Amino acid sequence: MIKNIVFDLGGVIMDLDTDRAVNRFIEIGVSDATEFVNAYQQKGVFLELEEGLADRETFCKKLCEHTGKEITEEMAFYAWQGFIVDIPQYKLDYILNLRNSYKLYLLSNTNPFILDWARTPAFTEAGRPITAYFDKLYASYEIGITKPNREIFEFMLKDGEMIPSETLFIDDGVRNVEVADQMGIKTYCPKNKEDWRTSLDAILA
């Protein structure tokens, strides 16, 4: 019996466009952005940001050193926002309704540029921050580990006092789902931009 549902953020709740983000980083001066930016896990200083090894200021400083150009936090935020095509309110409404019956969690490889913004009312059409939809957020940069490392799942299970067989994990990253599945967590792997409500209804039934 499922008691806990864990959602990924990008590609599940938010519709993503990696190419758009890459183009924005190129626009602000990171000409080799394709080498660092990925839909599932970043590289270089971009990965350091998601692992909590670099904060906003350090990230921008390292990009300045790498490119030889001035890159402000506002410019970096603009580029990171390029990932986000849409945040369908119907998905959030569905999630909000699930809170009546389940414990809900977010487990995301993300960074402070995205999550600090998501924690404000600007996150949704309804004017609710992301914290209104979940019992707890597990962000890679705050934990210091990124998916698909097994340790981030172990941390979440222990901290949330979750039993793997009672936990459903929804993530668009195949490797992330594979690792969770190996740990006995029930999983579903939707495609980016998919309306997964009917599939979840069937699993939860």
C-alpha cells in the first residue's frame, strides 16, 4: 500500500526545454554551455551548484573566470529560467488533492536559482509557493548529493521515515528510476511534458 509519493521537479511538475536553457547561457556569454548543461545532471560548475559545492555568488564568479565576461546573478537566473517552459496548474491541483491521502515529497536535482524562486508565490498561477504542495522538499544542493546516487535516496528514506515498498517515486530520468527501483521503491517514469494523472490513478488504485 502506497503511503508516500515522491515527485521529481523538472520534467515531471515543470515542462522543460534544455535547448532553450543552453541558448540562454550562450546568450549571456557561456559559449560552451552545451558541454555543461543537461536535462538530468549538469557538469563542471553547474554540477557544483546542484551539489551545493558552489552558492549563487561562487557560481557566477566561476562563470566570469571561465568566460572572461561579467555574469551577474540576475543574468544567471534568467538563463536557468530558460529550462522552464510551463508549470501546468492542473498537475499542481492534482498534487494538492493527493495531500488528503498521502505524504508528499519532492526529490530534485536543482539549485538555489530555481528553488529560491519556486519557494515564492510567483511559482504558480494560483499564487502558491512550491512548499504548499509538499510535506518536505529534498533538494540536491541542500543535501549535497545528486541523483542517481543511491545515497540521496537513502537520506530521503531515513529522514522521511519512509518504507521503500510504501513509497512511489515519479521521475523522468531513467537512471534515477532504475536506482530507486533497485532499492525496492515503486516507480513511474513519465516523459517530459506528459500528463501522468491517469497513470498515477491506476498505480494508486
